[in-house]
Amino acid sequence: NAGVMQNPRHLVRRRGQEARLRCSPMKGHSHVYWYRQLPEEGLKFMVYLQKENIIDESGMPKERFSAEFPKEGPSILRIQQVVRGDSAAYFCASSPLESNQPQHFGDGTRLSIL
Amino acid sequence: AQSVTQLDSQVPVFEEAPVELRCNYSSSVSVYLFWYVQYPNQGLQLLLKYLSGSTLVKGINGFEAEFNKSQTSFHLRKPSVHISDTAEYFCAVRINTGGFKTIFGAGTRLFVKA
């Protein structure tokens, strides 16, 4: 039973390029969450999605960041026109329909901006 | 709104000594509580969870936590730590009225010395 799969594990981009981070939830999980972790800091909530719906995007920066979870395929976190400050580890988590079940995390994508 | 406070950013301890990592939360409604562990360059792994019932919860790797409603605390304990327990530990809270958003504390870095 595969866990949450994130790819790529490492992504290097130059300033101004686009970064696309992918997340496949655990089988049977219908909820996906994205978090950002800066060095020596905790997890910051970004967005929570169900299939084809954004439920809570209160942690997403207003510009350049977007997320989707299409009917088919993985969830995508997209960062347009990346800047140095976007360098971080981005974690995806998923959970099943029942709200009392914990989130399961992927190993993250480490984004480095040159 | 819910919040989570991990009172210690770093906890150094000698191998085979007991350890307690402190977590306090604030919420106007009942919550579910979780502890996660993060090893370097990995995602978060669930250590244990409190949903209801017994206030003493046992998790993996010999860890346990006690839910104290009056003090709004959920401290994590282990009677004898190993070098391999060196990691970052995160306390998290989610409201149990059907919501899915989980709030994470800033983390406590446990450093076990030989």
C-alpha cells in the first residue's frame, strides 16, 4: 500500500521560472493538503483540496501560487515566476474522508532557487 | 481559532534518560490531538493520536502522551531515549466537529547525546 508520493524530491529553478510540484495521495484518500517548511521552522499550512475543489487556501500567497487536485491525476502545486524566497521544502499530506483520521505525509519536494 | 504552542524549541538529553516534550493548545471546541516525528530529509510520521477515551495514549517507538483537558496540554514522554530518537517533533490539533484543517506547532528538536 503505497504512501503519499511526491515528485520530484529535489527541484532547482532559476529566478523567474515556474515550479511544478506533484503529489499523489494514498489510495482511498480524498483530501490533500500542502505545507511549506522553511529551514529551522515548523510547517506552514498553505492549502487544502478535495477532488476538483479548493476547500481552504487561507495559507496561500495571494500571487504566483496556485494549487489543483483534478478528477484524474495528482495534485499540483504551481509557483510561477519563482523568487529566492520560495526556496523551501514543500510537503503534501493526504487523509481519508473520516475527519478523525490523521494526515499521512510524503517525503517532500525541496525547491532551490538559483 | 485553534493554536498550538510547543514550549521548547530544542531539548538536549543524554541517552537512556527520560524526556518530556511539551505541547499546549487553545481551542473553544473539542479537538483531536496528534504528535508527529520528522527525521532529516523526510516527511512527518505519525507517532500517536488522541481522539477520545483514555487520556493516556501509547504510540510507536516507546512514546506516550497524556491529554489533560483542564490544562489544555498534550505532552509527549519517553522513559528512556535512544540516539535514534534525535529528530524534530511536532504537536498538531484538529477540531473534531467535522473539520479537516490541522494546525501544527513550531516543532521541538530533540537531540540525544551519547
